[in-house]
Amino acid sequence: MFRALGARLTLDSKGVAGAGLFEAAAQRTWLWGTSGLKTATELFAEGELNEDGLSINAVRCDAGTRELCRIAVHRPDGWDPATLWLTTVDIVRTGDFVEIGISVEQDMRHHRIPPSPLQPPLVALLHDLVANGATAGTQRIHAIAEPIVGTDQIDAFVHGCLMDAGRRLPVVLFSAIKEEDGVYPADAGDPALTARELCGLAHVYVMPRVEDSHRLTKRLRLLSVYDGAVRIYWPRFRLTDPPPRHPLHLRQRLNTGSGPAIIRRVVEAGARSYRPPDGTAALLASRWREHEQERIAVMTSDPDPVRQATLLREELLRVIDANVTLEHEMDALRHQLMRATDRSDDLDAQLSAVRVPADPSTELTGHPASSLHEATAPETPDSNI
């Protein structure tokens, strides 16, 4: 399987108990997955449904104050029925917080790269969750491109969004061309459409006034956006980051493929870093253990001792085979982890060679740090004065 999309959202509505949010999210996801099916019930139900090539598997389990609802939808591609999409939605409740993880994968037997943007059904689910108050980390998610106008909003954008340590999603910022306020390069893509496609995957902002781009440049220096350019700010942003770390798409270099490329870059980054909500694996393991205990109980209750011994022997051999397969998979994952660690160390070493040491006062005040030239070669007084 190739993961084409990964998103994690949190529901935390004041005055609404976590159990209520959990039930509502499970019901909304169930209605989304079973839309158009004749054999599906209106209310959430565990089990598996199959109809016209579409398969839905719903599981629910709980352990004290924690609950899990997993809905997995196998759906053929709307344009190419030979391509199978698997959308897995995990809804986990811990106390009053409800976290939702959405993963979209494609069967790679055909070795095809998934298109971006994805098909409307998934976008509809993300928009529904966002409309009901979903957040990512400490940031509220919106399905529209939010404008940045004036000094106050620039300060709020820099401090409250870019430099927020709790921000989990990237920020895509569009700047207007210098010839006319509110006009963006056509090759950069429509900011409103980009915000809709990246709903739940990124925060999209627009800066419609040229004068505001000058103000932002005074704050961010080389990390700013201006004259129709588009920039992606990854999480854990710092004023001392090297500019290449946050990709800048200049107006002069934009082309007809730039808009989709920006969307694809954000979507792929989210897919690579996706992890299911915390507690998903433990709750699924608990549910599996209960299921296996019930199955073993049925075997041991067989009145025929010979048949009982045969069933238990077959079960033991199955478990041994599963353990051997698991050991091989763990070895492969351990090898991949070692390679990724080595690669990460190499990248950190390369980044350290160009990183400017952080100034604590700069990080607290939000004012840009001095450049290397300013730190080593102070300005000389004008001899004419």
C-alpha cells in the first residue's frame, strides 16, 4: 500500500462531553462511508458491508475512559475501477478529547502514483469535521484562505501561528503582486481552491496588500513573502531557520504546474509523517485479545477430546507462523529505522553547517536576528556627516 494522505484532527468543544463528541464523530463518519449504500443502516453498526465493489468494515472497542471506533472503506477509483482506495478513519476518545486520524492508501500492485487533489468523498469528510470545530495541535482549522491585513494581524500571524510551538500543520502563504492589491499570479493557483483542497492538511493565508508584505519582510527578513510569491512554512518555525528550509515559490518561476505541485508537496509531507491517534494500537490489541479468547473458549468447550486437541494444535501452528512472519517484519523495519536515522544524522550535520545560532531574546520578542554580515561588520559612519 502507498499512503496518499494522512490527517489528524482533534475535537474539543467546550460544554460538550467527550462521549458526546465521540458518538457524533462516529455517526458522521459512518454516514460518510455508507453514503449511497442500500444495505446500510442509518445508525452506526459494527461488522462488514459489501455492495457494488465497495467494502466497509466497522469496529468499536473501549477500555475504561478510552474508546475507539475504526471505519475502513475499500472504494474503487471513480475513473479507474482497477485502482482500489483504502480509507481508514480512527476515532479515539480520551476523556473529553476526541482525536480523529484519517489515512488514505492505494493498492500499489499497479504501481501508479495517486492524483492530487484526491476525490471529493474524502474532501467532504474533512470539511464536515472542520466545520464542527476541528483543530490540529493548538491551531483551529479553516476551509478558507484567511487574509492578513495590517500590523496587528501580521503580529498575530507571526507570534500566534508561525512561531507557535503547538502548530502541527504547515502554513501556505500567498502574496499579492506588487502592481495591484488583491491580485495573485494565476500560475500559483487560486488561494480559495487551495484552501479547500488542503482543508485539514494545512493553514492557508493570503496577504492582499503590498504594504503588508513590506511589514512582514521587516519581521522575517529572508523568510518573508512578497510580489506574488508563495511560501510554505513547516512546523517548528524559527526566525533563525535557513531560508531553504521553508520553500519559496517566486513569481518569476511559477508555471502552470506550480499550483498543483504546491498542493502535492503539502499532501505528501502529511502522508509521510502520519501516525494513527495515540492509543489506537493498544485498543485494537485489546479488542483482538478478547476476540481470540472467545474463539479459544469455543475450541476448549468441544466435547470431543480428539477434535479439541486437533483444533488447539492447528491454532498453535498458526500462532507460530504468525510470530515468524512478525519477526521478519520487525527485522525489516529495524533496518529501515537504522537507515533513516543515519540519513537524519547526515541532514542534521549539513543543516548545522548553515544554521545561525539562535538568540534567546530574538525568539521571545519575535524581532528578526541580525544577519552574519551585521554581526561581524558593523556599519561605518558616513564621512560626509
